[in-house]
Amino acid sequence: MIRWRSGTVEQRLREWRGAVELEVSVGSQRIPALAYPDLVGEPVPGDRVLLNTNALDLGLGTGGYALVVALPDRLPPDPVFEGHVIKGRYGPMQTVVLAVDEEASPCRPLMERASHVGGMPVVTADLHSALPAVLAGIHADAPQAKVAYVMTDGAAMPAGFSRNLHALADHLVGTVTTGQSWGGDLESVTLHSGLLAARHVLQADIAVVAQGPGNLGTGTTWGFSGVAVGEAVNAAAVLQGRPVGSLRLSEADPRARHRGLSHHSLTAYHRVALARADIAVPSGLKPHLQEALAPLAERHRLVTVDVEGLDEALRKSPVSLSTMGRGLDDDYVYFLAAAAAGRHAASLMGQPAADQVK
């Protein structure tokens, strides 16, 4: 199941919070590799590294690195365990974290008292690439809004894999990694406790829920990691939040199942979400896109959002907007829909949650 290689670090390239990019020689080849120093220690030129080359050999667009599994000749010192929650459970790289839910956490008394999020708007999005656009929409109207990112485990599990999170650090009050994902400012066992931590520990006004980079899809109705978007709507509603659905729209995706309204959004919101959400619809959509949204109106409230000023907000994003290799002007409606969801969430701050169970 794993292609193993042994190599030598030639040089450190880019680095950001939680990760370092390397050039590694394997035989006569030089290949890109990624190390998570919290797991394996700090690699330096000359170190021998043990690599997993699966993603590189498969040519994955998001994860096209060899991954450093160990520095076998220079192991890091033993950590002092503060918690006992294991993520990546019973895989060979299982990682011990201190979760907000557990007894040893200083957040535990607060988490024991927390039972709801008090009407906090919760934006749900399919792809990690929506996060900066959602933020742009929120801060266009509410520049002082405190926004937390709640990362699910459907794609990349280390938060350090995302360079965007590093660049957006000053625009977020923090990241909560939930489920099997790890490496956020806070760790939680479930999405539900992650949302509670966003509200009560990070004191967020708005939470954005999305998976990490590297969405998994198979082209089948149910075989894609974005199914969890519908489950995030349910979690937000159960906790008395205000779910706001960000649509995955595209006029540039070469795959028919993602052109117009992606089948990911249609399945997650129409068939998985059992609670009622506000689905943010950017104003001025072309008729064929508007028509595609009709099934969602059976369960949710479609909210038309004025897009004036959102173009400027998107172009001022502190990170380069990109989805599936397409930039802002290549697939404009995708980013506009995410920004519209952010704007609508900002308009809901301070409002109580309504009865959202359909």
C-alpha cells in the first residue's frame, strides 16, 4: 500500500507554519518532499530521510510531494505528552494531541458548560479553496468580525499542509482541527466540539467549516469527501447555529458533473443535510445556474446576496485565489459564490437561531 524510498535532503525550500518543503535526492533523481517537523523533527541538508512516495507517483495535483516519514539516523527527542487523544488512530503515524474535550485540557471546564453556539453563523463549503473567498466576503462588510476556521478530516489531515492557512493567520482568530485532522490552534474530537470550541474558546463571531486541501472524489453520487458538507449543516443546526451554505458553482470546470451547480453541492445540501440552511446565491446569476438551484429550495432558504463590492474584496485577498488550478478570473462564479456566503454570514451576526429542522 505504500511505496517506500530512502533519500538525502539536498536543500530546504519554502517553509510555513507546520511544514517544510525539501528537495531530496533519490538515486539519480531530485524530487520534491514535504516534512512535518512536529512529527519527524527538523530535516537539514545531508539528512537521510525515509519517504512515502504514493502521492508523488500518482501525480496528485494537490498532494504531489513525497512525504517524509522519518529521519532514521537523527530521531527527534521524545515529546512530553500533554494529552492522550490520538489522531491517525492506529496507523503507523498516530499522533498524540491535547484536545479541548479531554480532562487535561485547560478548556475542559468551558467545554463542559458549552451546549450550543448561540446563533453563530456557520458557513459550510465543499473545498478548502473556498476559505479565502468566504473570508473576503465576511470582511468586506464586517472587517472586525472574528472568524474561526473549523477543519474537517475529509482531505488533507495536517493543517500544516495548507499554505493558505499560514498566510491567513492574521485574518482568523484560529483554526480548530476536528476528527482525525490535526495541527490547528485547537484540537477537537468531533465537528460538534470543534464548533463549540470555535465559539466559546476562540470567541468567534463566525465559523467556516471546510475540509483541508485535496478533496477526494470518484465521480459517483456518494463517493466524495464533500458529503460531509451536509453533515456540517446538521451539526451547526443541532448546536443552535445559523448554517449558511456556500455553493460550488463553475462555468470553467471541464467535468460535466461540476459545471453549473456541482453535484457535490446538490447531493450534500439536497440529500444529506436534514436541517434547514440559508443557501447564499450571488445576485445576477445566469438563468441556467438559477434553474439548477431549484431542488435546493425544497429544503433550504435560497437567499439572494448583493455582490456589489465583492469583486474588490476578492482581489484584495491576502492569498492568491485558486481552485483546481483555476484562478479568480478563470472561474469567477466559484469564488463569487463563496464570497456571497461570507457576506450573508456577516449579516446574520448577533441574530438568534431559528428552528431549522425540516
